[in-house]
Amino acid sequence: MVVFQALIFSLTAFNPTTTLRALKYDEARQGAIEQLFSLNRAQVDAAKKSRIPAQLVIIASNPNHATSERILAIRATKHLGSNQHAVALFPLINRVETPVDIAVGREIAGLLYSFGAVPLLARAIDHPDPEVRIWAAKSGSARDVLCRHLNQDPWPLVRAAAAEGLAVHPDLAPCLLGGLADPSEQVQAAAIDSIGKLAYTPAKKALQKIALSPRKSRQLRGDALIALSRIGMHDVAKAIVDTHLKHGGIVELTISALHALDREVIRTKLHESLQTSSDPRVLSACLDLVFRYQPKGAHDYLKQIKSQLSPLQLERVKLRLDALNTPTLGESINKDH
């Protein structure tokens, strides 16, 4: 026992050889793995070059080790390992006899996703566990069955992941129209986002309908506005901002609409909003856009609406102004001349 205590104590100063030895002993294994998550960059590089990643694969693969140690080993492999170490763990995904098998398989699926092991994840797209299917679908793997999972998988999170994965397959964009009619708002949101990323123009009317529908959530309507802006359609967003300025309206939706406007329209609408709107949240959103598109005019805009902002918003704006006024490394300042 004294030997093991000394061994554990020695782990406070990282040494790849000592850590590798500790990973092979039951009494020291978990502490040794946990230490791997607190290494600095130089220590991480040293660990990667050692036999530690290979030993982590051995630990994760051994059903006789504690479940917590196996899970930690997989997560440490993401931290220190390489694609080949992730690939070595793939066969464990097919074990589904026990809850431990399922837990290990889920961790490995996430590991494979982080390393971009799309071909292997394609082989897990019809896995019995939905969380494994989620990772496989999100990766965009198994393109031939993504549409089926979007339309037919019983789990909403898997359907949403399939919609997300379709964003890397422009030729499959028509499948996303089915996602817009899904009963799950999460699936609808994922489909909307992918449509925007693909700039899929045929979805324009469906997106406009969502953006203008009072039955849809504010978040979903805002997502539709952003997707429309990616397609190049700004009319709905402009109309929503105009309605707010003239008659009032849903603040959250107005903020989304402001962000969905194209740059040229933003210049006009920002001025109108700052002059007309009295809602501090809309004004704050306007300032965000000012900082993005017209940073040199931020001081002037702030003077116009200063009295309408809350103390917290005002402090936030002042910090951003200070950041704008801070010279970058090597930039000349007035005192230099």
C-alpha cells in the first residue's frame, strides 16, 4: 500500500513514464487518468508521444475495469489520442447487451465524431441506441439513409441530428422540407438552420410562412428570418421591423429581424430604430449591429439612446467602446506623433 501511495503522490508532477505505470494499477488508475485532463500544452504533447493513448484504449476496452475508469479513458483519448486510437475502439459500439455496453458505445460514438471518423459512423447510423444514431446522423454520414432518419426515426433528437447532417449534402436539400413539418420544434429548427446554410431557395415560401405565423414560437420565427437572410430574402424581416417601429410588436422577433436584414437596409433601419423605438432590448440589439457594421458611429448612437438603456446595458456598451478605443499591438497612438 505504501508503494501505491508513493506512486499516486508522484503523479502530482507529471511524468509520462510514471503515469503509464500508474495506469496499469487498480489503486492508481483513476487518479492517473484524471490528471491527464489538467496537463499544460507541453505535457499534453509529451503524453501524446508516449504509450499513454494506447494504454487508454486498453483500459476502455477491458470490461473488467470500473465503468467510470473506462468512460474516463475514452474521454482522455479525445484529449490525447488520435484518429487511430478512436478507430481502435469502434468495435465496442456493437456491444449492446448491458447498460455499461450502451454507455461505453455512446462515449465512443462521440469520440469518433470529434475525430471526424465519418465512414465508421456511417456503419452505426442504424444502431439500436438513439444517442449513437445522433452522433452518426450529425456527422452527415450514411447520406443514403439520412432522409429516412429525418422522416421516420421515432426519436426527435435523431431526426434533428439528421437534419443537421443534411447540411453537408446540397443535393439532398429537398428532404429538409419534410423537417419543416415535423411535430418537434427542435427538428424544425435544425431543418431551418440547414436550409439556411445551404441557401436552399425552394424553401423560401415555407420559411416565410413560419416567420409570419403567430402559432410558431418566437425562436422558430426568428430562426426562419435568419435562414431567409442567408437565402438573400430580407423582405419579411424588413416588414417586421417596420411594424414594430410604427405599431409596436414582439420584441424578440424584432431583434431577430434586425439581425436578418442585409447590410444596406440595416443602415437605414438602425437609424429609424434608434430614433423611434423605446424598448431598451431593441435599442441594445441595434447597438450590437452598430458595433458590427458601423463601429465608428457607436459613440454618436450611444449619445442618442443613453437615457433609455439600463445601467447594466450601459456598462456593457461602455466596455465595448473601451475595447474599440484600445489600440492593437503595434498600432500607433496620438502620443507616438
